[in-house]
Amino acid sequence: MAKDLTVMLDDRPGTLAQMSEALGKANVNVEGVCAVPTGGGQASVHLLVEDAAGARRAIEGAGLRVSAERDVVVVEVEDKPGSLGKVARRVADAGVNIDVAYLATRTRLVLGAADVAKLRSAVGAR
């Protein structure tokens, strides 16, 4: 099962390259990524990986820190207008608050929520 890792990086040139190169050398495939500055000279990077333990070892071996690891729901969506809206509406109608969302390879939507089981049920995922 794919996991979402959150990595806090210094918000400066080269830190994303450092982390990504470490993952590549460890043969860990990144299936999805989202990076945003959080202020205070930091950036939050979300990574979708199948090999969470290997990713964690590679990242920490590069002197970086994984701040969180969590289950997420990965949903295949069509690459056309309205696809995100349909999924988000189902989740909203189920009363689930999405707290992370980003796209992954092969037109997949990565969603996180405090109640992953309810989220999974809302989108019809296994």
C-alpha cells in the first residue's frame, strides 16, 4: 500500500535535489510529490511511495528528516474537467474533510484525511 511521507526541507536551492537523489540512489520510486513553502525558511514536501521504509532510510541517511508517515487514499481519475469536483463532492457529502490532496503519476489523485476509512469508503477505494 502506498504511503504519504512528509519531509521538512530548508527552503533553499538544492534541498529537493538532495532528497530526490538520495531516493534515486536507494532505488525508491516517487509516485507523487507536492512541495510548498511553509514559512520560516522551511518547505513541506509530500511524497507518495510504495516503499516507505526504504524511503525513510534514504531520506534520513541524507541527513534529512521525515516528519510524518500516513496512509492515504489513491484514486484513479480521468484527465478531464470536473473529475476533481466529482471526487471532492463525494468526500464532502460523506462529511470527510480532505487535509491533503495532490496528483500522482498515471492520473491518480492522492487524498488524505483524519478518517482514512471513511475517506476510502466515500471514494469507493479498497
